[in-house]
Amino acid sequence: MTEPSDKLRWTTKLLYGFGDVGNAINNSAIQFFLMIFYTDAVLVSPAIAANALLIGKIWDAINDPLFGWISDRTTSRFGKRRVYMIFGALPLAIALILLWNIPKDLAEFWTFIWIAGTFILFDTMWTFTNVPYYALTAELTDDYDERSSLTAFRMVLGVPGYIIGAALTPVIVGLFMTKRAGYGWIGIIYGVLAAAALLISAAGIKERKHIAESKAGAPILSAFLATLKNRAFLQLIAAYLIATISFALVKTLMVYFLTYQLNMADQVPIVMLLLLVFVTLFLFPWKMLADRWNKGPAYALGLGIGGLAIGLSFFLPHEPTSWIYLLAILAGIGFSAQWVFPWAMVPDVVDFDRLETGEHRGGMYYGVWGLATKLAEALGIASSGWLLAFYNYVPNVEQATRTLFGIRLFFGPVPLLFLLLSLPLLVWFPITRKKHLELRKQLEAQEIKP
């Protein structure tokens, strides 16, 4: 039976969720606009930009699990996880400013180095602050449904931030004489917002004392390998990785699709806003469905709806069309599930590790989760750059028929195929509400209290 202490106050959920506002703004801006900033504002070859970003992900092979493991072993007067949010906020802002401000007149080689170096710095500070932040989802409560509620609160606050990043970024950029200057101010504004959101969240939430004072003892390699032996975690992360590659393709190519295939460049903010508004509107409906259904099948249903909408975009004409608005609404309804379920399911699989080890190792799990997520996103972004180069993309001009075909193919049918591959892993996900309740009873019997 659920303990009363597992129920969270709405203020706790609100303040926890607020920490993701700045993250969401920057995540959206980077996913939707970083590549086009490089190709159309800085005039870097898409292949060079893609290779530089991919090199920046090599550090990801270490830093996500590393910072997760370190936070699992951390004890301080500022808490186990909050300490990283507090002391990493300002460096994260600086990294974001540098990411969007590339010095003029750099040689091609030094531009490549700048892109790779600033992306490594940004990624490091992102991991430093966000792996501990996300690990709090598993530690603020142990309740199966409260974790969904906590995640829904975070997303209700984060998705508007995501909307700002997607819809407002081109508006802000358009206020300046050049795209390059506009994106430079994006780095400054969004960097300050990210730091402020983390500091406000860290100041407003309180870690549970016995968890904050606990210290995982396993060596880093043993802790890492333990995550790979957790069958439920592997099944979840495989589904999420496949879906994330799909989303990365969609998010990166959306601006290109709207601009060059539909000739609706001026409608980019509106289409993105419409999609993300419906993502927001359906966060709690998906949460309510999860309260009556298991999380895995509900997640699969959402991905199926969103994937179908994206797949149909392949058939849109090479001219402005109002059908894009309907597809954006359907995609928003379906993809809303991506914002709720995976983040609410990770804490459930972490509980299996806690039953076996008696340790709170959420940091390592979220580190591996972050590693897989960012590698998938990087692969999606880099693949987009390679594909644009392969299909002979030329910035700021009417595209050839072959180029348009490539954009349509990898914006619609290919992401749909990836999403379909992830569905069986979710439909037959092993942790149901009933099984999780049994797990909680085993934890209580062993007196391993959250």
C-alpha cells in the first residue's frame, strides 16, 4: 500500500517542474535551429557542421554515466542532486552563449573546432546539471502514479518553454539585421533563462533526508554494467532510443520541410506553436489514461498516432497547404505521450536495482539514459546534415526535385518506420501497475525505505 509520504504537494511538483523551463527552451532551440543556424547564418557546410557535432558526442560516452555515478556518491549540505543544479547554473549559461556566438571570419578548420568545442562544453554543463535534476524524479516519490503526476507537472511547465524555443526563436532572430546577430542574442537570453530556472527550482524543493545522506558504494564500471543487466531498463531505453532518433529527424528537418517543400517559411512559428500547444493540452489526458492503463501500452498508442501524422506529410504538395495544420494537431496529440511516459517509467525500472542492491543509484540510470538520448539526438542531427549534403542541399534558394524528395522522405516515412519499430517493446513492457505494487511490497519487507 502506498505510504502517505509518497504523495507530493502540488507546490513541490510545481517548483520541481519549473527547473525544466530553461532546459526546454534551449533543447527546443538547439533541436530545431542549431543546424540551420550553422548552414544558413554562419554558412557552414552541413557535412562539416554534422561531423563537428558528432565529434562533440564522443565525450558523451563518458560524461553522462560519470556524472550520474558521482552524484550517486555525493553528500553535501546542499543535497545529493540539488548541489549540481546550484553550482552548475552559471557555467551552463556561459556555455550556451558561446554555442550560439561563433566569431566572424574564422577559417573553415577553426570554425569546425569552435563548433565541436563549444558543443562539448555545453554538453558537459548540461549533463552536470540535468542528470542530477532528472534523478530527483525517482527520489521525490516512490508512488507509481505520483511519478506520472510529477512528470506531467514538469512537462506542463517545460512544454511552454519548448514552445518558446520553437516558435519564438525565429521571431527573435528576425528582429535583428542579420541571422547571425539574432542567434547570438538567442544564446544570451536563453542561457540566462536556463540558469535562473535551475536556481529557482533548487531553492524551492527539498530532498528526502535519508536519500540525500545515502552514498552508493559500487565502482563506476560495476554500477554501469548493472544498468545493462536490468531487462526492463534495456527494453525501455531501446524503445526510447529508436523513438528519439525519429524525433531528432523530425525536429531537425521540420524547418527545411516547411521552408522548402511547402514554401511556408513565414508559417514556421505558427505550425510549431500549434503542434506544441496540443502537446501541452494532452499531457494530463495521457496521464489520466496511464492512471487507468499501464504506462507502456499508453506510450505506444501515443507514438502510433504521432507517427501516422508525420508519415502522411510525405504526400503534401510542393506549395502552401492548410493540411499541415491538421497534421500538426494530430502529431501534437500523439507525441504528447513522449513528454510523459518515458520519464515516468525510468524511476520504476530503477526500483528493481534498488531491490537488488539496497542503494539509490538513480544518477547512474539517468546518466545512461541521458547518454542514449543524446547519442540518438546527435545521430539524428548529424544524419540530417549528411542527408542534406547527399541530396545536394543549397541554402537560401529553391531546392532541386531530388533535394525535396530527400527532405520529404526523412521528415515523414523514415521517422514513422522508426516509431513503428519501437511499439512492440512498449506494448509488452514488463512493469505494470500490478507488478510495481508487488515490488514496493518487497522493498518495504526488506525495510529499504525511499
